[in-house]
Amino acid sequence: MRKNLIILLLIVIALTLPLYTGVYILHIFSSILIFLALSLSWDMMLRTGQLSFGTAGFFGLGAYASVLIVVNMGFNPILSLLIGAIFSGFIAFILGFIVLRLREIYFAITTLALTHVFSVIIRNFSDFTGGASGKILASAIFEGDPVKIYYLVLIVAGLAIIISEVFKRSRIHYAINAIRNDETTAKSSGIDVFKYLLFVFVSTSALQGLVGAVYAHQYAFVNPESTFSLNFLLLPIAMALVGGIYSTNGPIIGALLLGLISEYLKLIMPYGHLIVYGLIIVFVVLFLPRGIYSTIHNKLLKSNIIGGDKNANTASK
Amino acid sequence: MSFSLNKSYKILLLLVIFIVIIGFWNPNALLDGLQRGSLYSLIALPLALVLGILGVLNLAHGEFLTVGLYFIFMLNTRFNLDPLVAIIPTVIFLLILGAIIYWLTIKRVVKEGHLSQLLLTFGISLILIETINIFWTSMARNVYTSYSYASMEIGSFRFGTYELLYILIAVLVLVGLQLFLKKTRLGQATFAVGQNPKGAKIVGINVNYVYLFVFSVAVAILGIVAGTMLPRTAIFPEVGSPFTLKSFALAAMAGMGNLNGILFAGVTLGIGEAVINSIPNYGGWSDIVFFGVLIIVIISRSYRGAR
């Protein structure tokens, strides 16, 4: 009950934020929500046991696809966002047949290498993509209206949260968990491992593409350096880790926490404010391997502060 | 770790043929490639050592190189020390830094899953980059030495002599490492730990000490690389970052623990890169060589493994 109230309160705050804050705060929250969605999409792939380093790659593909069809073919910007998502998903679908055979370190490194390959290809097809200098849109989406952009980003982040929750509450969840815990057992109990991996890979990549497209339209430009920047890989991972992996709440908490901290540090420390990400990642890996959310949640469970779970706890005794 | 000689000879023969063909076709690209290749393999050797013995893929590898470069840069600007001379204090500095970082962090994740290892070393790399950012900002910097652009002429063919040093040092470091692993007691212990940590523990080897030693030495080798590189490279906080993935590409291509193979792989890819780089209008595609080869090698290994 209390949990639902908190969620409702957060939704209300998120929806009414533009009413009582200025452009600057809205801008900060838009970028936090962008990273939140990326962080969730990375975590969804991780739930299958596959550590993907391709987040920045699919983010960039989506961004480029949507900007290029607007600039080169005059598409409607909003429609182009969807096309960005579909393009990323489609590329992921094709590559999935090859890379999803790989596991662990090899999957991680191959997806990272793919990110570099995408950016090299885009840099070298300069006639179509604008090469190293990239492409600039005539104007940002909605003529750069921060409130509308905020709602657009909020919708994307909401979509990420909904997909993540669907993954958690449906049959997919069991299949994914089984694959992560023991692939051989999962296979022998009749789970089509490849099919589920491909499904998750394509849907998370499409989501990353959508986020990339929105981001590109928010800032009205793409270029290989900044669009395929590893920040779009590293910061989401840090956020998910800090909050706690394998959950929806973890990445949300992590994104809000790290987003606000780094925004504050940016003001007082123009160079090197990202150091806080590094310190937090190292600290979390060493001392809170389950992330802040799970650690606090478990502590609360133990001291029976969360009322709803008290009965469940005593019942199990 | 495998050091099968027969296989090495075959690869060596193929490599020599490859080099001769390229040499006739495009001698400039050959020389450029040899230099690049030895630099790549020089940087990849310590990564492969850590990967082979600790089983940790150190994502902060390139950043340790950056730290070494900046340390030498500092010695050069403050005390006017020649970069090549500054190698000695830098190696000592990196040895200590590596030991401290191992002791504080890596030690705790050696036995854990790949995820924590990758994330931890990734966090370390972020800390190193940003620390450099705080002290030196993101501006690119240079060191000038009188000898770095010296050149030589053979007939009508003119080339820079300084980069030949890369080849020399790559061979020296490789031979030094091999001698150390085979001839010294500590080296043999390292070898044993790499093959079977549990067995090594049973026969009385202090595994943790070997890990500490290997990690610090691997970081310290980067000090040598940094000193050799600095006269010819502009430095900025992300200068070392691309080398991490390239080093892993070489280690994956050579096969885990095959140190000789790294030199072959490095030279082959270095020449490949240089050849593509020398084609007018298509030079930009040279970046794809490493990643393309990395992806192909990993995927073809996975297909062979499945059979």
C-alpha cells in the first residue's frame, strides 16, 4: 500500500514538474531521464546474464537514423524517432544471430567493438552522414520548447519503465532468470534460449535507438565523436550498478542520484567531475555488490520496517 | 600458457612472406606498420600477462599508460628530464601505483565473476582519466626532443629512425618476459599460478603475492612504453583509452597466454592498418582493421568451439 503511494507520488511529481520549475531544472531532468532509460535498457539485457557494452552503439545508430531521414529526406521529426528505434532494433536483429552465440567477456568485448565499427562506418560514409563533422538539424524538436521536450523524454523513460516491468512480471522473466542462473538447465527444461536472448537484445536495442533519436533531436545535431561517446555506455552502467542491478527500481534510483550529484559537481568542478562516477563504481563493486536499493531494501526487510513484507517474513519462518 | 614452438614457426613463416610482399609493394606502409605493430604489441603484452595469470581483463590498462605519459611529461617540464631517462623513475612510480591499486581493489575481485572485474577496472579507468583532467585539463600537450624526428636515407628511400626504437624495445621486453618466466624461480611460480592457481597454492606458492607482483610489473612495463612513446605523441587524458580494446584484440587473436603470438598479431594488424591508411581517400577505414579482426576472430573461435 505504502509502496503504491510512493509510486503515485513520484508519477504526480514527474508529470507536474514543469509547473513549478524553470528551464534549467527541466533540462537537467530531461537528461537524467535519458540516462535513466538507457540504464534500464542495459539492465534488462544484463538480466539474461549477458553483459552488453553496445548501449552507446545502438544509441548512436538510432540517433543517426532519425536525424538523417529528417535532414536528407524531410521526414516528420516525431515519426523519425520511431524509425530510429526500428532501425536500431533491425540492426540488432541481424547482428543478434551472430553475437548472441557469444558469452561473458566475449559478448561484452564484441558489442564494444561493434560500437566502434558503427562509428567508423558512419564517419567514412561522409556523403550521406556528414562524416566527422556530423549533421545539424534546422531546429530542435518542437522548436526547442523545453516543456514539450521534457514530456517527450518522460514518455520515453516511462516506456522503458513499463517494458522493464512487463519483463519482470511476465513469463519472459522466468525464462530470463533461468538463462542467467544456468543456461544448460534452462535449455534442458525446454526454454528456447536463443529466441529469448534475441527478443531481449532486439527490444533493448530498439529502446536504446529511440532514446538516441530523442537525444539527437533534443540537441539538434549528431556527430560520430559525441553521438557514439562512451559516456552513453558508462554512465548508464554506473547508474544501474549504484541503484542495484536486476531490478526496475535500482536504475531509477541510481540515475536520479548520480544525475543530480554530477550536475551539482559540474557547477563547482568544471574539469573532472566525472571522477565521482568512477569512485562510486569502485566503491559499489567492492562494498555494496548488490547496489544501494537492494542493500537498503534488505536491511529494511530485516528490521521489519516495511510493513507489508512483515507477514510474509513471519509466515516463512 | 602455451609456447608451442612448431606453431610459432609456421606463423612466423607466414608473417615473413606477408612482410616481404608488402615490402615490395609499399615500403613506407611496411615500415609504418612495423612500428605501429610493435607499439601495439608492446602495450598488449602486459594486458595479456594480467589476463593470462590473474584472469582479469583490465579495462584501465590504457589509462595506466596515460598516467605514465603524464608522469613523464611532468618530469620533463618540471625537472627538464629527457623522456627516455625519465623511464626509470616512471617505472618505479607505476610499480608502486600498480601495487597499491592491486592491494586496495583488484585483490578483492580476482576470484569473483567477470562482471565485477570489468566494472571495477572500468571504474578505476574513469578515476584515472578524471584525475588527470583535474590536474592538467583536457588540453593536448607535447614534449619536444631533438632526436624524435631524426631520419635516415637508404638510396632514395627516406624514413624516420626514432620509431625503430619501438621495434627494438618490443623485442627486448618480449625476450625479457620470456626469460623471466622460464629462468627465474618467481617466473616459474608465476607460470604455475597461471596454469592452476589451486595446485600452485598446494605446492606452497603464495598466490596472492604472485598476483600482486604480476599486476604491478604489468603496469610498470607501461612506463617503458610511455617513455618511448612520449617524444612522438601528443598527450591528452584519453590518449591511452583506445589501446585497451586494441590490446585485448591482440590478446584474443594470439590466444590467451600466448605472449609470442601477440608480437605476430600486433605486427600483422599494424601493417594491415598502415596499408589501408596509405590508400588515398580511404585512410579513415584503417580504424576498422582492429575491431573487424577482433570480431571475426572471436566469432570464428566460437564457431570452432561449438563443433
